[in-house]
Amino acid sequence: MDALHLILYILHMIAMLAIVVGPAVAGRGHLIQVWGARIQLLLGLGLTGLAGAGDDPVNHAKIGTKLVIMIAVLACAEIGNAKAKRGEAAAPKLAWAAAGLAVVNAAIAFLW
């Protein structure tokens, strides 16, 4: 169980890297950011399931807060990518908003 947790955690952090670095590389919303957000959401749910299956208690308020923020990250990434494909000017702002929210989510994970 510990090995599975470690593998999911490492992949979760790589997906966060895709979310945060995506707008820096492309300068706008990009497909790598969208897939990073999708994968991070799924891996986060998997990590939560593993935590719930273990003996330690799960902080449901923390998980709920992180889930709401992650849905906002995914929405910003999806909308920013769609606007970037159409060439609209709001795409970089949404991409950076997704990156910032992902960093806030990581801060909640480590500080709460």
C-alpha cells in the first residue's frame, strides 16, 4: 500500500508541474495544462481513497476544500485552452489563474 501511495503521489506532483509550468512554456492556455489538471484530479481522488482505506483519519473538510479548488483549476485550464484555440486575449489570464490556484491547493495540502 505504501508503494502504491508513493507512486500515485509522485504522479500527482508531476501533474501539478504540468499545470504550473504550462502557461510559462506556452504563454497561454495549453493542452498540457488541461491534461495535467485532469490527471491531478483523478490521482487526488485515488490518494483520498487510499487514505480512507488506511487506519489514519481523513480530514474531510480539507479534502472538500481541495476538491472545490481543483475543480476551479480544471475549469480555468479547460476554458483557457479553448479560448487560446480561438485566439482570444483572456486565455493567458485563465492559464495563470489555474497555475496560481494549483499552488494554493498545494499550500493547503502541506499547511493544513
